[in-house]
Amino acid sequence: MSQFETMLGRMPVRTWSRPRVNDAGLVLREPDDVSLAGGADIRASGQIIIKQSYDRTAFGEDLTGPFVPEGLRVFIEENTNRRHLIRIPKGYAEREPIVLTLHLGMESPVLVDDVVIEAEEDASAVVILKYTSDDGTRVQHFGRTRVIVRRNARVQLVKLQMLPNDAAHTDAVGGVAQAGARLDVILAELGAARPLSSCNLILEGDGANAELDVVYLGDGERSLDMSYRAEHRGRKTVSGIYAKGILMDRSKKIFRDTLDFKSGASGSKGREEENVLMLGRDVRNISVPLLLCGEDNVEGEHAASSGRPDEKVLFYLMSRGLGELEAKKLLAQAAVSSIVEKIPEASVRNEILGAVRRSIGKGGAKA
């Protein structure tokens, strides 16, 4: 088994070097045998087309944008041991979520997955990708997900990552929405030691809409590195990047969110917003909102807030019979609920809220 180190550029444009937000180091570990894929379970119905192979050159540009350098792109292409194509036919609306569970275990501790989701014109579907692993197994995950939403189609992609605290996790999402299309992405980064998460959404056609919602949890010594971007190309496009995070113990995170208005994106609007609940005195919180503008007639907004639980609210809850731990669990769940409630699958909602409760119960609420 071989491994090598590389550097990832984490900003669309370089900024001041002192905060160390421009780059991130990454150790790439090749699977022993690319034919040994992590276990996968798929739940789907109707006319959905699902394949485990496809022409990797058929979808044009990579879509993951500035966050996947050529070295990582080549690594994924050459070492993929789980490949899926999910295609929703023209005019077809899938009523039930398409659920793909990718499992890592002792027989396949390294998963390199490459997933393509394509919704043809006027189609709609919800796709849920879940990453799980066996207890006590050191695992590594490197993944790429590309989403193509054709004219007037709609896709909601939900990715749930709950790997063990010592796992390695690097994940890149790239999506493109054509004219009149809508792409919603929800990312839940709840596990792994140092998750490297990125998402690049391209609003290509006129009237396209894209929204990215992120839920993240930092506890113990976890270090989260997240880079997200919405690129406006078409006219009158609308985007939003919204994040809700909880930091505890000695965890730290860097959150980069970018609205990039290209020339020709006249009449477009975008908003980026992050809210962080800090439940530990030793946490480290870095937020890097960025607006790039190559067009005059656009609107871009950004906001970021962070803070500890309001003592008055805690006192009120405890005066109603809740202990301090239960009160903080309630506040933490409330902090992420606005995003979690957008997920149509009840079991996924419960898994996210359960992870928050367990983390605080293990001591993460000590401030």
C-alpha cells in the first residue's frame, strides 16, 4: 500500500497568508486493490437508472472547480473502487428518496468513490449518500460527487458523513444547474478526524437556482476544513450558502464560502450566512466569507455570527426543570434544526440530531 502527500488550494483567490487559510495538506493512500470496493446498499424505485460504470469523459468539465487540483483528480480517476451513475429520465419525478449507503470495513478500509447524478429535462429527485463504517476499524475515504441538473429539472442531494473520529475524509461535490433548474445540496459533516469538505455549484443557465446548506459538528480534537463556492454565470440566477455549526472541546474549523459573479450574470443574487454555537472555551473558529464580482448589476450579501449559549436562555430552560446538560442539548439541536428539517428522510434527520446529543453527552458541553 502506497501513500503520498499533496497540498490543496482551498481559496478561489489567494488571501493574507498569516491565518493559514489558503492551503491544506492531504495524505493520499491508495487502496490495496481497486477491485475491492466498499460495500454499497442502494434503495431506489421507479424508472431511475443506476449503473456501476460509465464513460468518465462524457460529462465535460469536472465541476468541482478550484478545490480539486489535478493531482487529486488523477488519484480519484486511477483509484476509484466504487463508481455509480444515477440518472433520472426526462420528465420523471421520483417520489421517494434514492438512498445510497457506502460502507467501509476491515476488508475495504479505503474507499475512493466517484458518483455522477444526472437529472434530465423536467425531472426531479432526492438523492441521499450515507458514509458508514465498522466500529474499531481505521478507515479512509476520498470521494467526488458530480451533479448535472438539466433544463427545468430539480435535484436535492444530501450527504451524511458519520465516520469514526480517527477516520480520514476528503470529499468534493461539484454541480451545475442549467436554465430554470434548481439544485439543493445539504452536507452534514459530523465525523472523521480532519474532514476536508468542498462544494462548487455552477449556476450556468438563466434563471437557475442553487442552495447549499451545511451542518457541521466539532468535538474532541477534530479539525474541520470546509470550502464552498457558488459561481453565477447565467442571468437572474439565485444562490444561497447557509451553514450551522457546533464547536466543542478543543475542536477547530475553517469555513470558507464564496459568491462568484461572472461577467454576464446580470440580475443575479446571492447570500452567504454562517452561525456557530461555541460550547467550549478552547475552540478555534475561523470564517472566511468572500465576494467576487465581475458584473455590475448583481446583489451579494454575507453574514457570520458566533457565540456561546445565552446565559439567560440557559437559566430559563433550567428553571423549567431541565438540567444544564439537557438544556445545552436542546440549544444545540435548535441551532441546526433549520437545516436538518429540510431533509425529507426522517431516519437521516434523527441520525444528525442523535450525533449532536451524543457528542454533548460525552462532555462536549463543558464551557
